[in-house]
Amino acid sequence: MASTVNPTEEVLNKGFSYPRGKVIGGYSTVNALAYMRGHKADYELWAAQDPEYIIWNYYHCLEAFKAVENNARKNPDVEFEKYHGFNGLLYVQDPAVDEFDISKDVFKVVRKFGIPSNKDFNGAKQNGVGRYQFTMKDGKRFTLADGYLKDALKKVIVSPPKPFIEGHPHALVNDNVGKFVAVNVKSSTHMLNIIWDEKKKDENVAIGVKYSYNGKDYNCYIAPKGEVIICGGAINSPQILMLSGIGPKKNLEDNSIKVRKELPVGHKLRDHPFCIITATVSVPGSTTGSILNYSSFGVDFVSFYKGNIEGKIPNREEFNDERPDIQQYSGAVLFDKGILDEYPTDKKEFYSMLTALNLPSSVDLYRMMSSLKLSRKILEQPPLSTDWGVKVIGLDEVNDDKEWEKYIRKRTTSSAHPCGTVKMAPEFKGGCVNHRLQVYGTKNLRVVDASIFPTIPAGNLNAPTAMVAWRASKLIKEDYYKKV
């Protein structure tokens, strides 16, 4: 599902695309397949909010990451096995193809600048440069739906208490023996709001959901001891909550929605902004094959390091810092097609270096500037500038920090990594859900998706979202058996 973000004073381009995963499998169906967990310190921050949040520390999260993962690395060493799982339902593997020859030379240049090599960005250290792993099986995309939904759909419940009426969207076709799938999925539906128990108005007890399907509205109610679990993502989960009366009081009242619980729902949106350096390549056929390399979107390797807070090219100490805040992709592909509208070229081969800010802060502009200067410097080095004829485009007039700032504000866009809009934190610290992901001021209502992230992990969000779902499944089971 595509949407757009309008231009602002801070972001000077014409607005940019903000895709969302409204599809079976969510964003794991349309993302760039990168399997990145983030940094150990990310989860220690989650756990440090209050004593009960200890269940979200790195070691508990590592247990979940390993439980979800089915890693296909050949001949993994003992160190790799410490950090990875091999029996989960989410398949992960190394790149299915070798990197391009030009990328091998880029890699050598990067190493000469002092960035250390890293063979596992989800292991003991995150900093360094290397090839990363993908959520793939046998070289093909593998989504969370492929792993978990297909498995769940095999399960059948016999004779439910209240059989569905004929023609109901959840009824099974040609079924006359009272069997129903335990998990029923219907595409082309849209959730409207939560249904509350009006007999317990002061308790905000969720008893079901209202949704639209094929032009009609339906009510779906939970089973005894059941829950309503919202998994709409960082954009739609807060929307559903607000349409149900949970959110900022003024926003709700301005839209004539009854306020059931005032919470900062929809606030604290976090993302990884990124900006790209694009170059042409003179050697014919050196990069065009990347168009066919769907398995990696043309990206050959990634670098993690700490950006310089003064906007200078990072030094060796910053390259070796074990808490990096820059994630830089390099590949024989044209990421920024819009740049060709401003700087037309007859070249057909391109190489790009993409910088994402992994830890948003008050010095973002300078860290981004620092990384882009490094990218430019790398692409100007031999043998890239000589043997490959690499020439950076769009930077001829960028010679000082003011021009760099203009370039960044014009060309920066989103990594499509939204999170944090239904923040997991103590309520007095601005939280919307508690450490068990239950919505404050309600009963039978939980949120399980990237919207609950207290802080944004330093990496792609697919793996952390799967981890949260696994942890949530354990919490839901625990709470279910506690109910009378």
C-alpha cells in the first residue's frame, strides 16, 4: 500500500513515497529482505525503563531472535552458533549470488579507509563492513506469512460454540461437519474499530472488532478468555486505537470520537532517514546485471560505523566504535532515479552508496554529512575512478557544509521503517502499552507490532518485529492461563 509524505521546511523535496505492508505477510512481503536485528544496547534501553521491563533486555530478546530464526549458513562456526537459531520458521540465508566485480573493488577501498571486516552483523559486534543475510529460502523471498501463517492455517478447530452463519466471510466453503480453521485470514478487509462491552463502560473491556469486507460491515467477537490483538503496524495501529476512543484527547474530540482513554497514541513516530550518493560507471555491463539480482535489490554489502558529529569524514576510532549510528549500503544499482531528472546522462551503468541514520539525534545533519562525504571520497578513489570510470553526479557544486546541507534536505527520504507510535513504556513516561503490550486503561486489548518499540533499533525492522511477536505469544499464553 503506497502513501506519500508531503514536503516540509526541513525536507525540501517534492514529498516522498511512504509504502506500507497492507498485504498478507505485512511488510516482510515487500521489504528489502535484510535480516538485521539491531544492536544489543537497543534492547538494554528497552529493559531499563522500569524493573518489570527486564523481560525485554538483550538476552531475553536474543532467545526470541534465535527461536524465530532458521539460519541456512553453511558450516557456521561456534561464535555464529551462539547468536543464531537453526530450527525456527523464518528462513535466513547468505546472499544467493556473488557480488559484482566493481563492488569487490569498492569493498577493498572501504577497508583501506580503516573500516573493519564483519561477517555477522547480528553477532557480538555490529560495526564493520561485509555482506549481510536475507530472509530467503533457496534464493527466494521468505516472508513471516510463509513461516508462521501457513503453519497456523493447518490447524483445525472442531465444532465451535457458535457456528458461522451461511455466507459469512469466515465460513469454510463446502464444510458440513462443523470444522473451522483456528486462524482465518481474509484479504481485502479493513478494520474499523474495537467493539467495547457497554455493560462495563468504565472498564473499557474489548470484546471484538468491527471491520468492512466486500462493501459490508461485520462484527467479530472474541472467545471466552480471549483478547483483541492489534497488529496494524506503526501507522494503522494508532489509527485503529484512536477510532476506538484511545488517544490524544483533543484529536479525538476534534473528530467527534468519544474519549475512552487519553494516551499519546500516534506520537513518537521514529524512522531511519536515508540519503544517497549516486555515480555513473563507464565500463559497459558492469552493473546492469543487478537489475536481475532481485535477491539483494542490487545491494552487495553494508557498513556500520559512527558518524562524525562535526560533519567531517569519520576517523579510524569512529570506524571501530562498537555503537555505530550509521548504516551504509553499497550496490551496483540506481536507488535515486529522481536525480536523473536534474542531472541527465547517457550512461547506463550506476553505482550507489546509501546512508541511513540508525540512531536519530540532535546532530543528525552532521552525521549524515559525515557519511556522505566518506561515500564521495570512496567513489573518487582508484581503481574506481580510473579502471571503472566512476563519476559522482549531483555534487559538482557541493563544496562546503552549507551546500551539503541543501543536498541532504533535498534528497533525504524514508527507509520505510516507521515505529514507536504506540510506545511500550510506563504510562508516566509517555507509554501507551505496558511491558506485556497491554493498552493502558483497557482490558483484553494488546498491540503487537513495530508501533510498540520504545526506541528504534539500529537496523532494519523486520527481524525485531518478528522477535516482538514471538515474545508476545509467550506473554499472551501466560496471561491466558492466569484467567479464571
